[in-house]
Amino acid sequence: MMYNLLVLSIVIFLAPAYPGAEIIGDHEVKPHSRPYMASLQLRFRNRSVVHYCGGALIRPNWVLTAAHYICMKDDIMLLQLETDAKINQDVNVLNLPKGGITDMKSGTRCTVAGWGKTKINNYPDTLQEVEVEVIDHRTCNSMDYYNHTPEITQDMICVGDSKGRGDSCQGDSGGPLICDKIYTGIVSFGKEGCPYPQIPAVYTLLTKKYIDWIRDTIG
């Protein structure tokens, strides 16, 4: 029924100034420091526009994001823009990792940014970011974490804060995870009620198979 209320189009804003919600737990992003960030938004028939998820501009006419909100199996999706983005000091692409990511060492510090839901349901008009760290697969699949429900595979990576101080949340899906200045993953899912103490969020890891698929798709 929801589709009857929507114009069948996705609006993508590349400038980091959409008044959506923030990443939980940390601070406002320095202006123009993440020129690749995209806000994917739904436009309703009454012409109102709401933020839906995040993404990253990887080519002037391609945005990389998550796919779970349209029920795809692998949580990765490419959106082709009707016209090329105008590259300037405020809008630029995020380079893909060469050859793909095989794994990240536990404890590696990363950052994630977005306009997703806040702990107190605040709605500031600026992009937010938080620092998190990689959790190894064995720990993430343990009974104290996801307990293999779902199975955290080698195409995924667990990243979070064991003290529950900061995390990605609803509305941050599709946004880029940056580890050691490298585009490492895509916000995928987490336990309901984020930030969930001691249970990290799960990201799609940009492995070689995904990088090959991206390059085959966009040429």
C-alpha cells in the first residue's frame, strides 16, 4: 500500500546539508570533509521529501548504497544518476578499495557518517559521524553477539563500540564505513534499539567479488 503514496523516484542529494537525523553518539562532520556523502530521499505526492538512507558517490553518475530495503540478498546496490554530478570542492567521489578488502584486524579504528536516527530522536541539519572499531568474526558470531542468527560471513564485517556509546542506526544504511582512510564497507544492519551495548552493527565488506561486480556494472 505504501507504494501508492509515493512517486516512483528516488531523490539524491550530494551536499551534506539535508535536515535529517544524525549518527548516534559523536559529533558534527567538518564542513565539506565528506564530499562523497549522498542522502537518498523519497518524494511523496504532496511533494514532501524524507531522508531514507545513505550512500556514497563513487563515480560522477553512480552512487553505491545498501539494498536490503528492497529485499535483495546481497546487501549492496548501485544507483545510476540521470545526469552526472558536478564535481567541485563540495561534491566529489569516494575511491573504491583496489582489489577489494579481505579482512580487517580486530580493534581497527573506523568512522561512519550519516543522517540516521538518534538516541533522543533529534533532527539537526548537519551530517554526523562517529568513531567505531572492528570486531572479529568469531566474537561477532558468538552467543553474546549474533549467535549465527544471522551468520556473519566473510562478506560482512562487524564494527561498533562495546560500551554502546556510538553506532550507526536506522537511516544510516547504505553509508560508507572508512577504516585507515579506505572505503571498507557499507552500513547494513544491527540489533533493534541502537546503539545496542556490546553488540556491533554489521556492514557489507567491500571484498574482491563486490569490487569486480561494481566495475563490471559501471564499466
